[in-house]
Amino acid sequence: MGVALAGLSRCSCESTPAEGQEGGFDGDRAWGHLEELCRMGPRAHGLAGQEKAREYIRAHLESLGVEVREFPFEYRREGDASPERFVNLAARIGRGASKWVIVGSHYDTRLWAEEDSDASKRDRPIEGANDGGSGVAVLLELARALRAEPPDIDVELLFFDAEDYGRPGSPDYFLGSKHVAAHLAELYPGERPACVIVLDMVGDSDLRFLREGQSQRAFPWVNDLLWETAKRLDEPAFAAGGTRVVTDDHTAFLSIGVPATLLIDFDYPYWHTTGDTLEQCSAKSLGTTGRVLRSALIEGKF
Ligand SMILES: [Zn+2]
């Protein structure tokens, strides 16, 4: 892509002296990451903002002493003359435990706001504060918290490309996670994750999670782990009852028999609109998601 990186935002971790020292998940720090991501503008495939987001993710993780690997892949959309190149980012946090889990989120945002109520805005790219931003922000702060207080299991953070690359009805969605699932044995020779937890749209200021229906049918223990942790931490955003089926980056893993779930609040009126901005999100919601996730990773039985 060769996009110039002039004006790249500095990683917010550099300005925080206590970084890496304190345990616990800090919703305000996650919010700082979300603000930085949104400042880069839309982060859809091929846009300068996406290159900046990749560099930001890398800079933050490397500042924590975490190595970042790239999993590039190619994909040709029907009707396109040649394939496009995409990149998933991966980072392992832990002490080399034999048991490990994947925690993933897509970092691309959507090129079109086709759900916008204003027809004149439907060809515009979205800011994606919630859809493409919130999950990444939580993963970046989670990385700091887990480096400060490592769990017994290892955690593989995955930043998926091209979740939102497709036009409605096309097969061009979830490309990054499909690539990892299809090449799991090559990317991770001789090892298989205990489970996969995907975050998408976890920043809505009016946060309410339902158990995702496909995962609940196939591997309810992964949801139990998160929901029981939420109950213990007294986080009511994890609704006591109800399920909702949502296809997302966890689906490719379910289809190869890897236990997987999705944390998503799909009751979000700004989904795939130009209204998906920071104003609809909150540090509190990022904090709720991150605290539950961190505690589940540290205390859960995998
Ligand atoms: Zn989306």
C-alpha cells in the first residue's frame, strides 16, 4: 500500500508513567485508544486510516514488549481483475503455557454507510467508533493489563482485517477470521486454541450483551465462563436471559469445531451508518467489557 505515515498519532501509552505497572483493566485507557483510532478517520481497506491503525496497534504492543506478527493473505472479490492483499495482526501474551486462547476483533471499518437514514450519505465510509474501533480499543488495553498481571493461560490477540469488506448479500465478509480458521494448522503448527472469544461493537454507551446463539448451541461453556464472571463482578450489561444469532468473526472457528463465542451488542441504531461515532460510545462500556474479559482469562477454567 505504501501509505505515508506522516501525522501518525503517538501511542497514548507513552504519556502514562504507570503504564505496564498497574493491574486491572482501565476503561479510560481503552477510551484513549478509541479516540486515537477515530482520529485516524475511516479505517476501511485501502484507506490511509487503516494503515495508521495497523501502525498504532503495532506501536502500542511493541511498547509493552509484545512481538507483533503479520498474517497476510490475498482475496479476489468476484468481478475484480486481481486479488487484494489483506493483513491480520497477531500478538501472543503469556508465559509459554501449553493452553492458550484467541481473543480477536476486527480493525477494519466499513467503506459504505448503507444503513444510513439519509440516502445521500450511504456511499460514505463510516467512522466505526463502535464497529471496528471498540473491540480494538479493548484489546489494546487488555494487552497492557495482561502484561502487568499475566494469566496462567496464554492469550493470542488477533486483529482481523476485512470483516466488513462485503456488500450486503455478498460472501466478502469476515475474510480475516476465515483465513485464520482455514489455515489454523499452518499458522499455529501443533497447537490448537482452547477457545476463541471475538469482540465486535462492545462500546455502545447503552451496553447490553445477549449470548450469541450459534455459540450457545455448540459450546455454551464459553458463554458460561463470561456470564458467570460478569455476575460475580456485578456487571448487569451481560443480560441474564436471551440469545441472539449473529454471524461474525467467531463463525469460521465454530465451523471447524473450535469452541468460540462473540461478544456483541447488536441492538445499536447507528450500525453501518455515519452516526457510528464516539458520541454513541463510552469508556464505561469499554471498561465493563474489558474487566469481565480480563477476569475470565485470569480466573476461568479453560
Ligand atoms: Zn460492521
